[in-house]
Amino acid sequence: MKTVFRILLCVAIVVMAYLCVTSITTPIKFDETRAAREKIIIQKLTDIRNVQIEYKKLNGHYCANADSLVAFIENGKVPMVLKEGVLTDEQLKNGLTEESALAIVRSGNAKAIAENGLENFRRDTNYVTVYEAVFADKYTLDEAKKIVFVPFAAEGVKFSFDTASYTNSTTGNVTPLVQVGTEYDTYLSDLDHQQLVNLKDKERKLQENKEDKFLGLRFGSIIESNNNAGNWE
């Protein structure tokens, strides 16, 4: 009996030690994994926000879904100004501006161009794809087209897209709104369930008085204009 008791006691000690260690390491591991994943997801959301800004410049409103945004990245054209030469302090002092200097150059008047020292001053506008303008030095085209997919989520899961517009009751001005994001459950569901529950409970309390609650990562809002700020910023 004494031997059995000792064995059971040793087992109990080992189990208790394991539970104690786990209670400490599990939250730490969860937080570290969450932080690493969210760093990547935030970069994707930042990329999407940059494309949305270009989309609004051309269309006057934001893109409402992921597939259309991918098509815009691949086929959309945006103006890119190629600049050559800058105005010196002396030229600026003499009253030249970017606009007036460009007008002189475009006039083709060789004498006026020489008198104003604008022989090497050029401003040419070319149209390039959104991919070339935003991502060419960062991603391949295939990589850029995949920014709408949520990392660490089930295969094929995309960020949620919502658009709306806000009309100022005083001025009548209409402001396009957009929000793009993904929930904790989408990219953390394979981690410790209790830690995920704890995270969501904590966020609910922090957002208790907010009208626009969201348990995850997101930029923008469809109920107020917030300059497309991310909730991580």
C-alpha cells in the first residue's frame, strides 16, 4: 500500500507541476503567436488600405469587395508623374512656381525656357498599373493579388469588405466610408481555446462604451469618418 501511495503521490506531483508550468507558458505562447500573426495581418491590411486610397482617387468611392480590388490591382491604371529637375531658390525668388515653370516648358518657347533656366525641367505624366505604382518594389504580381486573403485562416478566407457613405446634414457633403478587417476567430482559432475566449472577453470590456465594436483587426469604419485608421494604431 505504501508503494502504491508513493507512486500515486509522485504522479500527482508531476501532474500538478505540469499544470502549474502550463498555466504560465500557455498565455505567454498565445500572446507571442498572436503578436507574430498580427504583425503580418496588419501589413496586409495596410497594403489593402493603400490600394483603396488609389481606388477612391479614380472612382470617387471605395472598392466594395475583395475580388474587385484584386482586379483593380492587376488592371487598374493610375497616373504617375515623372519629375526631372527642381526649381532653385533663385528661380523661386524670381516668381517661378511649378505651374508657371511647367507652362513655359510646355509652350516650347526655347528663348523663354533658356532665360528661365528650365532646359532640364520636365514633368511628364504616364499611366501605370496599380500593381506597378504600389507594389512593384515589394511583391510579385501573384503575391500582390493574394493580399485579400487572411493569413493563418482556413484556405480561401478573405478579409471582410464593407462600404457606406456619410452625408453631412449641414453641408450636404457626402463622404465615402470603408472598413476592412478580420476577426480573432478567423486567424487564432487553432490556438488555445480558453486563451481566445479570455482575449475576446477582455476586448468586449474595453469596447463596452463603443458604438462600433469589433473583435479583431480592422481599418476604417462605416458609421463614422476616421481617416481609415486601423484599430491597432
